[in-house]
Amino acid sequence: MFAYNENVGDGMEQVYLNRNFLCIDLKSFFASCECFERKLDPFAYPLVVANPNQGNGAITLAVSPYLKAQGVPSRVRLYEIPKHIKYTIVKPRMNLYLQKSKEVVQVYLKYVSKDDLHIYSIDECFLDVTDYLKMYQKTDYELALEILDDVRKTTGLYATCGIGPNMLLAKVSMDIEAKHNQDFIAKWTYEDIPLKLWSIAPLSKMWGIGPRMEKNLNKLGIYSIYDLAHYDRNKLKQKFGVIGVELWNHANGIDLSRIEHLKKEIDQSYSHSQVLFKDYNGENIKIIIREMIDVLAIRLHQNHKTCSSIGLGIGYSKSIGGGFYHQVKLNNPTDLEKDILANVLMIFDKFYEGDPIRKVTLACGGLAYKDGIQLNIFEHFEEVEEQEKINQAILEIKDKYGKNSLLKASSLLSDSTIHERNGKIGGHTA
């Protein structure tokens, strides 16, 4: 998600971004929604969101702040919760959480335009408030305090907020410090980097560094963000490629990302994103990927467009953080599902390192109107023409009988999400 500059070296002060970003995260979102619906105080009531039909081995999707204060983390199995702690189990209701998320976004839009809002996940958003402070005659801290209070009064939900001169420091200050402060707000500046950012240890506490990368960095003698920030940048690049450059930049608090740039990238492509209801691994996530590609391919066909680039983004579980996004350019523009799938799986197999997955993003870029059937030297016209006819038939059936009228056999498996999502109006994009 976050941008970096490969040419950063001497004169680093010239690459520092100085804006006013807020990163707002809804506390124990699923559990807090359930408490609100039951008129319960999430800071005083022991509530667990999990599927009771899965028995004692069910994974908790969320626990109330009260239980977190008792030392119970999210995403543990029910049997791992200490026996002496009493709690109430409620079944997850994704429609409720999506609705509450929309209500929170509407609160944010009272303060900033949609152009200055980036929805990072179902419970987390970035706001660029730089150009609003003078109008409101408030500091970024005062505005953050007002927004969090408005969210609580309007939706009943509590939130934490990180403030920073760039998106990275806003995010990390929220992750590391805000939850421990009485007002649930933390503000980091570049001056705080030596004391606050560099002191982060172990490495896996830092956004973007998972257990596997932590082990790889440990092998180099890197055990803290201080160690990473002071390691030879070129050696990191040689070892990890552009990811090594990104790690070094982030360890030094450098991030040039702008919300407008993220939106511009999206506007030039068709994208499809899912924040998953549970952790997925490398095998069952391919079911989701195939379903998402099917949606994108149909959209391309509907609009008579082809794409010349394909991107895959994987976001790991919040307990790990980070992920990757990579893109490939195609020799021949396409709208065919099989072409898109082959390239996406190639990216996945090359960069996936085995961590639990909670978010998938697919993007088709370089869009152009299709003038006719395009072939490469390895394809036969008859095969491509037949696929065109199949695509058109699928489109007509779904238009007439609904999205769920025609599904792949894999969509009947328990890990599939398309049947449920097709039943939602507008679906959900995070």
C-alpha cells in the first residue's frame, strides 16, 4: 500500500512528506457491533464473536475490549480461552458489520471529501485532513478527537486514531500507541522516530513485517526497527529486492503515499477486493481468487474492454500485518478468464510465503475497448471464438436469472464466499 522512493539516500530530509493524516481503526469492531445491538458496554461485558456450530475448536473472529483487557486475544480457538473466564458467544453477522462500517464512513465524510478518504479495510480508514484544519480552526489532534466522539455518538462504536505527517507514521502510531492512551489517540512526528519507531521490537510488531520476514531479518542480525533503519540499504536491496528498500524506508519513517495517488491508480483499472471473514491459506485462497477473477472477467466482457496488466494484492492477518502487491504486463490484451487466472496464480506462487491471508485485491489495468478478437501466436481462432460465445452465454444467464444462477463447482465448497456476497446489494469493497 505504502509508496517508497528507491533513490532515497543522502539528503533524506527532502523526501519527508509533511501532511496531516489520520488513521482510524474501530476497536474490536465485530464484538463492539454485537454489544451495541444488545445495549451492552463492550468495555464491561465478556463477548466473543465465533461460530458456535463449530464447537470448542471454533476460531474467535473478535472479542470485546473487556476480554482483551483480561488477556484474551482475537483469533484464538475457544478452547484456548482460560477456563476461569466466563463469556457469551454470538454468531457473526457480516451484514450487520458491513452496515455499521458504512455508517462510520458517512461520519468521516462529514469532515472530509471522498477524495481525501481511503478505506483500508472494513474497520480502518485513512483521512488526509491537511486542507481542512484552517477551515475548522482546529489542530489535527482536536479534529481527531471530534471525529472519534462523533463516531461514538452516531454509531455507538469506539475507535482509535493515529496521527502522522505521512500515512505510515499515522498507521504505526495507531497500531503501537493509540490503544494504550486514555483518549485512544497517538500522534507521531519525525522527531519521534528515534524514540518511538526505532524502539519497536520484536520486528513483527511493525506493520508490514510478518514472522517469515522477521526470521529472515534476524539471520542478518536485525532484531529491532533501529537495527533495520541502520542496516546497509543496498545490502537489503540485494537480499530482498524492492521489498528491502521499502523495509529500510519504513524503518526510517519514510512514506510518500498520497490518497489521491491511490485513487488515481484505482480509477484507471477494474479492481475487486475482499476483506475475508476468516484466515485463509495458500490452498483455500485459490477458491476465492478464481471467484474474483470470474467477476472481473465478466465485467471486462460486459463493457467490451480488455486489460493489458494484471495485479494481485495479498494482505495478511492483522496479527501479522503486511502483505504484497505485484503486477505483470501482458504481451497481448485480454478479457479471458483463463489468461487472467494464469497470470494471477503465477504472481501468487512466486511471492506468497505461507502466512494467513485476510484480504485479496485483484486489478486489471491498461483498459482499452475491444475492437475484435485478439490472438497470440499460440492460440487458435476457433478456441478463442468458442470462449467468447461461452462468456456471452454466461452473461445472459446471469442477467436473466441472477448472479447465483451459474456458479463454478468450487463455489459450493465451504471456503467459497461468492454465493453469500452475490446476495448483497452492491457487494463489499474494502
